[in-house]
Amino acid sequence: DYLVTIEEKSKATFLRAYMNWRCMSAGSSRVCVRMVGHKMEESYSETLKEQMSIVEMPLSDPPLCISCCPVNGELLVGCKNKLVMFRLKRLVINQKSTVLDFERSLILHIDSLIPAEVAFCARHIAITTELDVLILKLVQQSADRTEQCAHRVSTREKPVDRGPSAHTLQLELDEFIICHKPVELLGEESKLCEIPVTLESTELPTEDTKHFQVQYLLYRRFTPDQSPFGFCEETKLHSVQLLPVYQTAHEETENKRELLSLFCFLSLPHVGYLYSVGKVVELISTYQYSEKSEQAVLTPQFLHVITSENLQCFTVRCCAAAARDDDPYIDTTVKACPPVALDVCTLRMQLFIGPRAICHFKNHIILLTKADTEDITERRKPTRRMLSRRNDSIKSRTNSESEPGWNLYIINTVSTIQLYREMVDYSRTYENVKTESCIHLLSEAHLLVRAAIMDPCFLKSDEKEELLRAFRESCAFLGDCYSRFDTKDYHLALPYYRMSGLSMTQVLKRLVSEGDEIQTYGRGFIFYLTHSLNEDLDEELSKESANKVLQIFYLADPGQLPHILCSPCMRNVCPLTAVKYLQKVEKTMPSVVLTLTKAFMALKMGDLMVYEHEMDSYKETVLACGFTGQPRLLRQHMEGNVMPTKFAVHLKEMQPGLLVAATVALHENSKIELEEADTFFKMLCSNSENTIPQLLVDFWEALLVVCSQEEMLQQLFLRLTSQYVWRISNQQLPETKPLKTTEDLINSCNHFGLIFPWVTSIMSMGSPSDKDYCEDISKLQSLLCGQSINIASALPILEPLAEAGNIGLTIRVLCNTHLGKYEEAIDRLLERCPAAAVLYAQHQLKDDNRALWWNKLLPELCKRARLTGNDCPVLISALKAETLSVVTMELELRDLLSLLPEDGTAAFFLPHLLHCSQRKLLT
């Protein structure tokens, strides 16, 4: 909290900062004077707390203008051909005391430029001369690039023409005024202005020293005004200002102020310009004054301008631009805000005699006036010499203290709520005419309230609750306008009504007249109703309101009737009335969705004859696809939960196949997710979260037939495997008959394979109890006999069946086969079911695995036959009937002899040796 002044004394100019100046207003007369940067630790005493400090800030050149940064308190001083930046420091004297001081940190050298005004905010700098404005940004950079970037001068192949040389201009001054061509350069193009800026760091280098480079944001050159209001010599820029807008205040960020957007205002005598210089540099608004302006001040809510006789107030668009930076959902169906391009308008014009200067603080306007007509701002009086930008001297100020007629006014601005009410009342004069003027006024009122809410002090404001109510009310008024008026932006009715917090019933009461009379409805209202009814809202309309909505859509958009009737909000609609309207629409716009909706309404009436008639109108496959046109015929969201409809419940009992086919169609058309479908079937079958109904298993099996995504397939394989295993291990039968048998799945889905003969052989020797669950067993075995399942991920799920008799044996051997563990599979079969070993070998030991016949199966059979002798005829039969026959056909005689056991019976092996020898002779 400090005050900086430029003072003149004895024709010398001084820059001074007044610290702790509030002590003077408290009655203390103690004052100390010190130089900037003076060590305070040595001379500090407790008395300094109660006295004002004047800090002298010496400069090599006289100061011309100053600006204080409202974000961090830094100071910028404009001098001839340079700008000097002072960093605000807080010196810690002891644990209880800190003192403010400045440190000169940076000098910006700008050749051939004498600043008339400067503005400084968040390292953004705006500089004006008489007809030029340049906006720069100091960008922090790494230390190794500082020297290179600090002395870089902007050069381009085609620089902006800065006019004739100073020598030529001086020769022609007596006869001509040189008017340069107007130029506007935004963003990167502003480098073409050819105004070189060199940075010179003046603070002592430390680890925390920040290094900067210059980024050009905007350059604009104006020409003298040729308007009828005044002579061209009077044209001169004034009132350059940088206005910060902060992040919307929230409870968790109450004590923090984060910069959101930054705006720059600059003005000529008869026109003002407002630019956004934050994320994007662009012109937002242009202000045309009714008479010559003297000075202006910009606030987040208004632009205040003084002329020779008036104090004028204009609306601004800073809030509209900042709202879009603050909230990414602005300009969607969720939220809205009046456009930045909305024309500005004059709010008030108040007469004053001789306004000379103006400034703004919170809800006060401070106005300095002079009663006579003498121009106190003589130093700013334009001359021809000033147009040449060669004004090297500074005229001394007139001693204004001795002049009569000076007055200082502190004007309290009208409260936001009061002004909002006045604007809303005034907008009602245009309400019946249904013009854009009504929308314009309400938009201005809305922005007024929005700007107050975005203010960092909003949370501590006494008007907090009233402002929030006004915000919601303004949204409702705008929603009404966009609903009723014939405007191209009719779709804005939806987001404004959403922001208003009004329910659909409340909106209907605002817009729909009571009684049965037919009225016309605007596009915005229909757009709002359509989107609201097509969303899963938790609001239920009364029977009267629902029937009224039905009538509105029949008149305005009959094609939407089938869809809005499926909305949860329309649950109380009269089904008989709905069927009558649907029958009328069907004559001109028949569709499957409309037929299904009629069937739905017939179910609600309990008229099964009408229901069956409608369902027989199309084939079942067509009906299944028809549900994709309106999924809410089957399921609706209520309070965040998926709820089956009465239609789905009826299909579950009477046509479960159609229900499953329809759900598969919904999934394939991205109308329902797999998890959502799981919840749907569980809710439909009244099962707990951990219990899987058969209808859900039917859905998974049907989905496998049409699904092509590998990740989804593996997910379905695991779900089905888990369910099959759970039923088999728990001896649990499905509660309903499965829609497809194993044979159906094998014929319709290539992910289910034909069950191998050796599996069938093993199962034929199983216990009679396994036959009760044969369908689940065969489906699981068929799935494992296919080639699609990732067996490694399924092993943990299959573990409960590992020791389940013959079922477990088939599962283990199938898993070993998938994993390529053929020898382990043969060992299991020889140990548990030797009769199936040869069948397994015939089916699995082919091509690259054929060598296992003689390398694994033959030695194992011989070994086990020797151990059991004649007690196991199955082993002898397997060895003699198949194994030796295959080996004899594949191996040479010598190789065959090497495989035979040394203690084997010659009579047993001799026929095979002879056969091998004869095959060799024949070949």
C-alpha cells in the first residue's frame, strides 16, 4: 500500500513514493525521508511503524509518467527513450516488522520514443505516444538465453513505414503536418512495428534472479481525426489502461487471486478501443463518444468517460471474454454467456461543469472538476511540433493551488442489484414487441451481475445471495426471450434455462398458457423441451403437464412424439391420448420406433391385443433393430441407476430372445455399454449384484456371435468361463432355459469349437450326476476347444474344476494343449484315462508334434505296460492297436529297433518289425 508521485520543484522533477501514508490520516505528523534501497535494518526503530516514509527514487532522466502493477505492486516509470521498472520488496526487520521498499530491477531502452502514458500489469506494458500504442509482455526465460534475447532487435524484410526522417520532417514542419498511414498489428505481426526494445538488468544477480525477453503483443498507429468535432491537431491518445480480471472466487480459493484475463483500453478524443491481450490478442469493442472526451477509466463492469460537460457510462465486454477463459463449458448446451461481440451501449450521462480528471476505486468514482474554461492540462495540449514526436522539453505545471474553481467529487456508483433491476424493468417495454432490444438489455443486465460474481471480493459481499438470485433470474429471463422470440440463436434457451435452476414444470408454467387454446411455440422452446426430455432427468411431469407437452409436440414437431413419450419425465402421460396422437402421426410418418412406442403405450394401458397387433407388424429382427432408434423403450436412467421399463419386463417373460437380440443391437450401435447391460439384466431379473441371471449369460453368448473387437471378446470369454465354472462347481442349474444350446453356439459362432473325440470319450465314462449340468459342461469344453480364448488369463478361473473328476481332467488337458504342454497332457491321460490317450494323440499329435508318438507315447506305454503286466489290457491295446502302427509307418527299421524295450517279448513286436521292413523293401 503505497503512493507514488511525480513532483516538480524549482524546475526539477522528482519521483517519490510515500509509504505508510495512512498514518497521516490517523493524526500522526511524523515523517521520515530515505533513499530507495537504503538499508533499513541499521536505522529501524519502533517509531517507524507510526510514521510516514518518503522514499526518494533518483533517475538519470526526468520521469514523464508512471504506472503501478495492481497484481504484484511493481512500479514502471516512463522516461525519454526508456522505461524503468522497480520491484516491490518486503524487508523483514524482525519477526514482527516488515518494511516496504523498491529495487530498480530492469530498464527497457526504446529508441526514438517519448512515452506520453504507460500502463503496467502482470508484466504486460502498454506505452502510448500521441498517436501510437505499443503493448509488450516480459516473458521469463532461462538464464543461458538472456544475453542473446535481451539485445535482439526486431527486423523483418518488410518493416512498417515509420515515415520520413527527422531531418526532412523538421524542414517541412512550418508548412505541413505529416500524417502517417494507420496501422494495426496484432500478435506476432506486431514485431513488424520496427520499434527496437533492449533490456538491461540492474538488480544484483542471485539464484532467484529472473531473466526476461520481450514479446510484442500489439502495435497500432492512428491518424489525426478528421471528424467534424474538432481540428486534426486535437487528435491524441489518452487514458491507456491495463485491466486484470481474476479467476472466479470459490470457497477454497477465497484468499487467492489468480489472474484470468487481461484487457487494454486506449482512447482518442472521439473513439475508444478495448482489446483483450491475455491468451489471444484481439479487438473486443469500439466506443463512439457523442462529444470530445478528456479522460476515461475502465472497470470490470463499466467504462466511465468524461467530456467537457458530462460524465458518461458505457457497458463493457470484459466479463464476457473472461467468462470464456474461466469456464470451458461456456457456449455449449450446458452453459451460455452473452457474446463478446454484443454491441456496447450507453447507460447514463450526467452533467458536470468542467470535468478534468477521473479515477475509480471499488464502488466510487472520483472526479476532479474546474469551474472555469481554462485548460488545466496544458502540458497535454496538442501542437504541430508534438506530431513530430520531437518534444524534448517538459513544460512546468501551473501552480493550481492558487487557482479558484477546483472541486473534487466522490460519486457512489449505483449498486449492481439496483441497476440490474432498472435494466430488467426497462427491458419489459420491448417484451411484447419481441425484438432483439429486449435480449440486448437482458444480456447487459446478465453481464453486470456476472461481473460482480467474478469479483474476488464477491464471497465477502453483503449482496452475495442476492447476486446469485439475480444471476439465476437473469438466466431465466434470457431463456424466456430465446424461447419466445424468432431469433437465430434460439438454441440458447436450453443453457440459460439450465443455469437458471428452473425445473421443466416451472418453465412450462412461464411459457404455456392455461386452458386448451392452441398457441404457437417458438423454436427455442421446442429445442429446450426436446433436449430436456431426451436427457435422463429425475423430474416427473404431472399428468396435465405431460399431456400438454404431448399436444405441443404434436403441433410443433410430430416426428419427435415417439421419442419424448419414452422420456422418464413423461411417465405420467395418459397412454390412451398418446396412442391417439401416435396413430395420427403414423398415417404420414410410419416407422418401427413409432410402432414399438404404440406397443409400449398399449402395455401401459394393459391392452395386450393392441400390443400383439403392433408387435406382429414387423419381423422380430426388424423389431430388434428398431430398439436402437429409441433405447429408452427398454431401459431408463433414474437417479443415476439403470431401470428396465415395463416393456423390457414383458419381453423377458414372453419374448426373451427378442429382448436379448435388441440389447445386442443396442451394444453394437454404441447405445449401451457392456457394464450397463450387465446392470440392466440384473435389475430386470431381480438378481443381486453377485448373481448372474441366465438371461445375461444368453446376452454374452449372443454378443460373441457379432462382436469383432479382440479386447471385448476376451472380456466375454472370461465372463462366460467364470459363469460356467461357477455353475458346475456349485451344481447350480440356470433359473431359465438357455436360449442357445451348445450345438447352436457351435453352428453360429466360430469362437465355440467342435468338442474333440477324446473329450467325448472321457466324459462318456463320467458319473451320472454330471449329466445334470451337461449343457454348461459342454459349452465350457466347446469354448476351450476353440482357438479364440486366451487360456493363460482363464487359468485362475478354471482352477476350481481342477480336481472335478473327468470334467477336471478334460479341462486340465485342454489347457495343457493350448499352452503347448503335450507331454504333460499325455502323462495326465495315461494316469487317469489311458483309453483316451491314443484318441488324444490321433487328434493333437500332428505335423510338428508327430514325433511325440515315438518320443513320448511309445516309451510311456511300454513302461506302464511292463509295470502293470496283464492287469491293464487298455495299455496293451493302446500300444499294439495304434501306437506301434503309427510308429511303424513313420520310422526306419533301425530307429524302430532302438526304441523297443530290451526286455520286450519278441513275438509281440515282431509283426511290427516285419511290417516296417516290408514297407522299406516296397519303397
